[in-house]
Amino acid sequence: MKAAYLISAAAAVLALSACGKSPEKGGNITAEDVAEKMSSVKLEAGQWEATQEIVDVQMTGLPEGAPDAAKAMIGHKTSFKHCITPEQAEKPSADFLAAQKDAKCTYSNMEMAGGTITAATTCQIPQQPGAEMKMAMQGTYMPDHYAIAIDVDSSGMANGMGMKMKMKSSGKRIGDCPAGGE
């Protein structure tokens, strides 16, 4: 589940970092480049709610009985709320929505314009030498919300395991931050 959250968070960061940016495609855009772009993003301050949903999971190379557990993840939703202060909204940090500024990811495609995003990224999977995760993301964004469809293809994991996952990630500003709360 932690991997699913990180995937969704990375996609959300990409979407929100796109506000007001022109399209970029081709070449390699690093996680550090994405974090740098965050410094120019203007978000709406307030209470935000983010939701991730697993739409489909297909795993290969699993021990007997494990495919049933993988299928049980389909339809699983995770939601959380967090407060974005006026200072964070004015200049979001690289850690906004759990951005991983030290992640070993490259972005081979990132097109952002007119409220839409299309991106492709490849990440090395931590603690899994030789394993990688390829993500394709497509969605919409605005300063007060985002919605992204994410396709993940992981390969080279321990014991020859592989995974394909489809997810939906969305977030929206739902109001003012609670007094003294996060």
C-alpha cells in the first residue's frame, strides 16, 4: 500500500507543479527538476482532501494464493486531509504531497498546458536492485483540484515478480484549514 500512496503522490506533485507551465516533452526531466518547478506554483491555501483508488491489479510470479490477495486490492480507496498554509501555497516545497526529491526517477515525457497533464516516468524501486517502475499519467489540474489516471508497470522485482496497476488519484481544496489543525 505504501507504494500505491507514493505513486499517487508523485503523480499529484507532477500535476500541481504544472500550473502555468508550458509543455515539455522528450529528454529526461529529473525529480529535482520537478521539485524546482514547485517553487513557482501558486496553490489555493486551505484544507485539501486527496483520494487514491486502485482500479486494477495484475501480478505475475506470485506464490500460490497471492493472486487472490492482489485482486482484493481492487477498489481499495485511501483518502487523507491536510492543510496547506498561505506560505506553502505561495511557494510549495519539494515535499508537497510527499514528493521524493531524492527518488531515483526520470521523466521521459511531461506535457502540461491548458489544465491537462500527460507524463511518463521511470523509477528505480528502493530495496530492489534492478527493479523498476514505469508510470504513465494523464489527467487534469487547477490550483484548487486535480484528477489523474495512472498506469504502473513494475518489473525486475524479487523472485521474478511483476505488477501492473491502474489507479486514480484526485485532490481538491475543501475549505479553510481548521483552527490550529493540519
